[in-house]
Amino acid sequence: MDDFFQAERALSTMQDTKISARNVDVRYGDTHAIKDVSVEIADKTVTAFIGPSGCGKSTFLRCINRMNDTISIAKVTGHIDIDGEDIYDSRVDPVQLRAKVGMVFQKPNPFPKSIYDNVAYGPKIHGLAKNKAELDDIVEKALRRGAIWDEVKDRLQAPGTGLSGGQQQRLCIARAVATEPEVLLMDEPCSALDPIATAQVEELIDELRQNYSVVIVTHSMQQAARVSQKTAFFHLGHMVEFDETDKIFTNPQDSRTESYISGRIG
């Protein structure tokens, strides 16, 4: 009977896994940026990647939607599965993958278009709307998910670049979720924002995990502690430790994690 319950537990854990990485290595020419990283990232959870600058956390994040494909000297080996499918399989179209795996960057980067067109761009190129009414619905829903609809609903034709920094970042989040992705990657999404805008984006991240697997790279340990349920600590290209966020911050198992958390390295 114990075996039965263990099997059931294992099955439920497998069903909760959204992203599975095994033995991932990344090299930029002679630089070995990621060294044999394996991790299981859960669905409908915020997972934070922390670690000193240059430790590989953003490089690994970019592996999850094949952004490293755009760098000619980058070589990625190992396996990354999303819902059990190898995203590096030659049959996978990176453009379609990036519709499924949205990304928000460090610096807000709205297109030089209207607020409406910023959000409508992805659904248009992926053919997600049959007509203008459907597109209007998608744009409104995405702007609501980005927690910015009430601020922009009366000026949808105004340029996205005219918004404040915090509003631009929430617009970029709305743009990322407009294609109905299943995974949302965020690379230091608050580093260019003031404390009030940061608090708004953090609140939004907490809401987004109801629908997405969110993976966030952050330099701020306080932010990781506030927004994530799981945390991975990277150091010199290795993923040193991965566990429940509370455990990483209060009872880390590796001395390098403890040194980073306490400020002795980094």
C-alpha cells in the first residue's frame, strides 16, 4: 500500500512539473557559462533565480525560450522539456515556442507603436483573432492581466513609449501574456523601476502565477523572498541549490548559498 501512495505522489509531482531541464550546458565560444544544470520547475508557481552578477542565471533563463539561438557563438547542450516536449527538437519552431513562453526584459521595451498595437502585435502575427472585435477582446483581457487597463483604456491609440517606466513594464507584461503563453520569463523586471512601480509589478507577478509558470531572475534577495515559492541559487555557472524559497533563505544546505544570503559573497 505504501508503494501505491508513493507512486501516486510521484505522479502528482510529475503532473505539476511544467519545465524539466537535464544536464544543460551553455558555452559562448570558450566561455563555459552554464555547467550541467538540471531542475524541475513547477506550473502555476513563481520560481526565482538568484546569484551574483555573471553567475549564469539570465543565460539559463534565455535557454527556456531559445533566446540564445540569436547569439551566433552560443552552444546549448542537454535537454529542456516543456510539458514533456523537447524544445530543442529540430521540429520545434522557435517563433511558435516564444508565443508559448513569453518574456519580459530588464528595461521596459515597448514598441514605437500605440498602446493598443503593442498588445495586438503578437496575436496578429500568430493569427489568434479572426476579426477586430476578437482582437479588441484579446487586447483588453491582456491589459487587464497586466494590471494597466484602467490607466490606459481611454488612450489606447497613444504611444506606448509615452507611459511612465512602471506603466511601460506592465504594458510589456500585457504584451507578453496577449499570446496566451503558458510560461512567463522575467529577467530583472523591476531593476529599472522605482519602489512604487516595483511594488505594483510584484503584486502583478503574484496574480499571474494563478495562470502561468513564472520564472524570474532577480538581483534582489528581498524580491525573491517576497514573490517566489521556489528559489534556485546560481554561482559560477552551477546551480548550487534549489528548494522552497523559505528554506533557501532560512536553512540553506550549501555553504555557498549561506555565504551569498548573508552577504559574504556576491
